[in-house]
Amino acid sequence: MKIGFCVVNFSEMPLEQVTKLAADHGYQCIEIPSYQDNGQVDADELLKGDNAKKLNDMVKNHGLFISAISNHADSLLVMGPYGPGTDNICSGTKEEKIAFGTKSLIRSAQLANALEVPAVVAFSGIENFGHINDWPEPDGWKYEEEQFVAKYRPILDKYQEYGIKLAFEPHPNNIIYDTQSALRCLEIVDNHPAFAINLDPANILFAGINLQTFIDCLKGRIAVVHAKDCEIVEHNMMKGGYNMYMQDGWARLDRSFRFRIPGWGSVDWKKLISELYLTGYDYVFNYEHEDVLMSRMDGVKKTIDFLKPLMIEAPYEGRTDKLFTK
């Protein structure tokens, strides 16, 4: 198990500068972005000549490796929403947005293959998240599922062709947002071998879902984990609930939950890491900073200090003495 660093934590800084920062503070790998206009990585340029090799060499020279590729922004447009709210990602018609998101996701698979990175992290998107309620459209969720199969099955086939996992991050306003929706989407694409999950424990916890249950149900499909915590603010929960009104922003005092750095929220990290390891996960925890209370550099220092002692380095050897035979 290794501790990684999402370079978009410092999206205003050049990639090599952030890579050095991560290495200097003890992180072991990085997650890089591939969506358009991310400010650090140009996927099209990296796919030319030996540019991918040069990037890998740069990262290796700092003693790190690339653990995952993030395509959170562009991938959303495969399923939507397609209204003016996503014009900042791609302005255009519904069809143009779908084509843009699809092309970007497939390009990310090509880049992952060139960089020898096992997974691309993405949002699944959804045209109308209101379809989680069957009123007033009883067939609304059926429509969303049909769209998921039609749009993602060809993408998953491409990912399988390139030998890459498409790791959906469960999140509200996506068709994959909890345990049941993740299992259902896996089922309707016939348990596609390229279908995977990026587990962000904060997103799962603030939805009111038990983390260990999610891990057990999706065992074998979790390809990447984000190191992000969520503080359940119990004295506000009775007022706002898990899906509280949030027009005034993430930092409002009376929120029922807050995203935090690992160790400053309600995630039981020892239980989380243990359950992941028991179900076969032995890869990375990529630190993602969305803490509204402390600086990014606070997070850089505190996250590595908190997580490093918790990483499992080797499995139990078993006992062979007279009392225990296994």
C-alpha cells in the first residue's frame, strides 16, 4: 500500500514542480489529470512521439510513479447533464458534449496505456439525477440505465482493448453514486472486465453509506482509492441531513458534513484500510485536498504523517506452532 498525491491539489503549478513537492514530503506516486484545460497535462501532446516516456522518466527521477489518471471533468459529459451548467467544460449541443466527453475518455485510456498506468478515474454523469425518485417519471431511471449501457459499453470495450480500468468515482449527480447503483451499473454492462471503482471514502460516508459494506460488495472492482475524509457534523445533521441545502457554499458553519483531510473527519481509517486489504486491495491512496478549514500545505504535511503509519506493508504470515495451524 502506497500514499499518492493528486497533482491538481496545486493546479496552478507546473507538473514537475508539484511532483517535486510530493516527493519532498514523502509521497510515493502521483495522480495526474487528462481532462481539457487542466493546466498541467496536455493529453494530445503526451501521445506524440516519446513524450509519454519523457514524462514517466521525469516522475521516476523524483522517485515516484504515476498511479492513476483523472478525467473527472470531461467524463461527466458522456451521460450529462448537458445544460448551460456544463458549458464551462464544453459549450455546444447535447450531441457535441457527448462526443467531447467520449473522445476525451478514450484519449485518457490511450494515455494510460502509453504511460503504463492501470486506471483512469472518471465521473459517470447522469442526464437527470432527479430520476432517483420515480415520481413524476416512473421510467426515468430505466432511461438513465439504457443511456449508461449505450454510451459506456463502447467506451469500456475500448478500455479493455488498451488494457486499462475505467474507475468510476461514486458521487451525487452521477448514475453511480452509492453501493446499489454501482452494482446495478456493473450488472447491466454484463460485469465488463474494464469496469472499476475509484473509492473516495468521503463521498460514500456523507451519503450515509457504510464504508465496509461498500468495500465488501465491490470487492475486486476497486482499482484506486482517494485519501479524503468527511466530517459528519452531528450537531447540524438533524437540521440539514445528508443532502442539506448548500447554496451558500462548502464552508458555511452549519453544514451537516465537511470534506476534510485524512484523520480530521469521521472516516475510521484503520477499519477502511483493513477491509480494503482483506478484500484484495493493495495499491494506492491518492491524497485529494478539499478541506475547507486548512491550507493545502497543512494538508500536505498532516496527511502523510497521519497515513504513513497505517499502510499495511505485508500480509499476515500465519502461525505454525502447536496452538495454531493456519
